[in-house]
Amino acid sequence: MGIDLNTVRFLTWTKSRGVSFRKTAMLGRQGFMGVRPSQLARWQSAAPEGARPGVEILTDPRQYCEPLFKALKAETIHSYDFSSYENATHLWDLNEAPPAASLGAYSVVFDGGTLEHVFDFPRALQGALQLLEPGGHYISVTPASGWFGHGFYQFSAELFQQIFTAGNGCELTALMMFEDREDAAIYEVLPPGPGHERHKFAPCDRRLSRSWRGGSGPCLIACGRSSRTMSPLGRRVLRVLAPKRRRWRDLPAPRWQAWLAGDGVRSCAAG
């Protein structure tokens, strides 16, 4: 887990859009990942003075990210982890309920690549959302579907679109994707259209986006806002609806029945 330059760009952008980092919680103590002073200097110089953080965020000798959140005007910065290995401020097994004293305590909960490593992801996400005060923001940067070999899970855009809903006391304020490389463009993920129309991508704010070039694994960025304090674990908190668009069941019945019987590769490939 860690923060690269694309994540720095996105967090700065959310700050300019009104997200308050005043009380920030990190899931795992986040560190910088491949962010170089020369990168930051170029990026900072392309904007009006004071609009973007610069090399001052790299002052921690161990490259932890507290200086970044201070630059985003955080007054409280806490980190939660299973062990004390990286000196997190709080210990919490994310497979379990969060500490009672932390419920509703933060304006931002930031996951920079932690929850894909937690086996009980639904419970971990519930717990993370319970840390938010009403109106607080949950921000996640996580591997997207198709990036194999990293963590237990890789996530789809539809997961976030169905979790951050009014029925769950939330709304999805931004959903974007980028490739895991230095000069990646950041694209907005548009909701699926009617019928069988799949997700589409659109260029984001010019301050975020550059040209598309191909690269390594895809990442998703989700930003959701809570409209209320989430209920304690044990009561229903998250409701994920079944997709309205039918997929493999649209195959003629003999073909998908063969698929269920374990003959799916040959049956679906034929014809």
C-alpha cells in the first residue's frame, strides 16, 4: 500500500472540490511509493503558487504520508493497522468491529490500498464507513478488476456504484480510473447505460488528465460522502443490489446450463 503521484494529484483535486481533511484516518499507515522530488516540482510549478503541495511533503525520513495530509490542512491524522510494525496510532483488525471510541470521529477515511488485503472485505468496509462523521468522505485507491496477483481482491466500478447509494446513507461523488504509472491520465468512470451498455470512460478535469498511453495495472479511485453516522455492526449497513442488466443468463438455456455443469469453456466458445 502506498501513495503515488497520481494519488497525490487526486487528493489535491478533492481538496479543491471541498473535501475536508481536517480529521483524517488512514487504513494502514500510508507511505509514498515512487514519488520523486523532481516529479513534485514539475507538477507544482504547473499550477498557481500555493495550489499544489510540493517537495515539503517528502520530509518524513521514512517516507510516511502525514506531511501530505498536513499540506491538505489536516489537524488530526490517525492510522489504523493490525500490528504495530509501522507505528500506526491505533491497532485494529479490520476483520472485526472498529474501536467504539473511533466511531463517527473523522472527516476523511483514506484507503490507499489496504482493504484488498483484508479477507472479510464487507465487514472491513462497513467498519471504515463507521469511522466517518456525517458529511465525511471515504476515499479509496485500489486495484481494479484485471490486476491479478495483488491482494485477495480486485474491484469493479459497479461495486462502488452500488455501495455508495442513498439507501446506504451515502452518495458517490467521484469514480475514476488510471493506470499505475507516473504520467497516467485519470478518467471518470461513467455509470452503465440502459440495456447491456457497459461502463464508459471520459476525460476528467484538465488538471487531472493527460494523454492515454497504455501501461501496467488499472486502479480505481472512489470518493463517497456519508450523509449520516453509520449503524453499528450487527445491523444492516450496506445494501448491494443485484445488477439490473442480465449477463451470462442471456445465453440460450442449453448453453448456460452446460456452463453450470462445468462444461462452460467449450460450450460458450462454440458458436
